[in-house]
Amino acid sequence: MAARKNQVFSGAGAEVAGHTQNQAFSAMPVNNILRDDFSYEVAVERIPLPSGGLVYPKNHPLHNVEALDIKAMTAREEDILLSRALSKQGTTMSALISACLVDKRVDPKTLISGDRLAIILGIRITGYGSLYKSDVSCQSCQISTRNDFDIGQLDVKPLEIAPAGDENLFEFVLPMTNKRVLFKFLTGQDEEDNTALIERKQKLFPNAPEGVVTTRLESHIVSIDGISDKSKISKFVSAMPAGDSRALRTYIEKHEPGVNLEVSWQCPHCSFDNKNALPMGSLFFWAD
């Protein structure tokens, strides 16, 4: 399946709040003060989901839903971005997504990371436009240059492998041990839990490795040869051959739906043609 453009990135399909195209949900009407007194309504944009809703169970609001609606980012959402309390809790992005979702039945923490990324990019575009300025270093001359990137030109990376059933469950056979692994793509809740776990480990064992690889693998893996006991999976992951670890991680990265963040740019100093991941640092949500 060929990569497709996220239409909201190009500014297409703008709606006004209260007039969503999502047939599964009708939004609450916009406060009449905005419309009647200020002749202004908050726009609503449609975001295609890279997963196509295929990873969500039947009781999830986004089961088999290919797109969802978000309201445009406003000053209220900037309050969320600047909240120290949310930043300390590691829940800023979940709170931002929740505030912008039209369908309030959807819990952002249950969304897989690739769908969350598409939504976050869409929110950034509705708030500040698709132009994003960022400093990047040339891979040849190492000189840092400020570049303009058009987020609207990023490609959506759709799900191209079939789930093992009607939920977020996929199969992979480890090449060295020949073990059958069932894995899932991580959700927002998984990501937050992993970050908190790694931080706790660092505080308890400051001189020990952070365990980034094993922690993520343990979160991804649902079962190994039918064994789903988490403590047993943890022991296997710690002892699995590095070749199996890399093969599984590569397979997950290759097939995880999301947005392709690779950007191309030419260095103005040495004319080298660079390709690298779009830098999404702390300034990503600010216009300049």
C-alpha cells in the first residue's frame, strides 16, 4: 500500500466546530458567544489514522475508524503545553490530545503511538500552520543551520500487516531461537509507564544501565510460544540473543503505522544533501 498524505496537513477539509464529519459522534455545539458576539468559530479538522482503526478492539470508539476530528488548537491548549504539573507527570501530550479531540469517548492513552503522532502533528498545524523552523546540523560539514520544514508534506505510514484477530496483536518468529512472538504496538499509556519505570530505575540504581531496550521489548511482547506470564517474558527478554532482539525491534519499527518523519534538505554551506528525522524538540509547538 502506497503512503498517503494526511489531508489535514495540506489544510484541506476544514470544518467549523459542531459540524463534524464523524458519523459515529455528534459534537456539542460551539458556545454561541463566540459565534454571535465575535463572529468566530473554532475550526475542526479531520485527521486520518495511520492504523485505520484496525488495532482497536470492538468496544473501542475508534474500532475500524479511519479518521477522527480534532478542534483547532487555541490559547487554552497553550496553557496545557506550559503546565509544569502536567510536564512533571509526563502527561502533557495526552492532555493536549484530549483537549482537542471532538469525540470525548476516546481516551488518548489507549491510542497507539503512531496514531497519537498523526494527531499531534495535526494539532500543531491547526495552531501555528504547517511551517516549522528548526536548527539542524549538516551530516557532512557539521554546521548547524536553521531550516524551514513543511509538516504538511510528511507522509502517513499506514498499517500494512494484518493483526492476529481484531485487535492490536501481531506475530513474529524470532530468527535465532525460532520462538513465536505475539507483540503489540505501544499505546500512550505504555509509553508513559515505560518512561516512569526507567526514571524509577535510574533513581534506585544510578550507575546501572537504563534498560531502554529490554523495557520496551517487555512492553511490546504479549506472549512467547504461548507463554504470557510477564515475569517469565521479562526473564526471556533479558537472556534473548541480541540478533533476535534486533530482528524483532527492526520488524516492529518497519511495520508500525504512523507518520514518516524523514525530511530532506540541502546544506547552504557545503551543498550536501541531508536526510534525517524531523527534530521535534521543546520548541516544536511554538511558531518561531
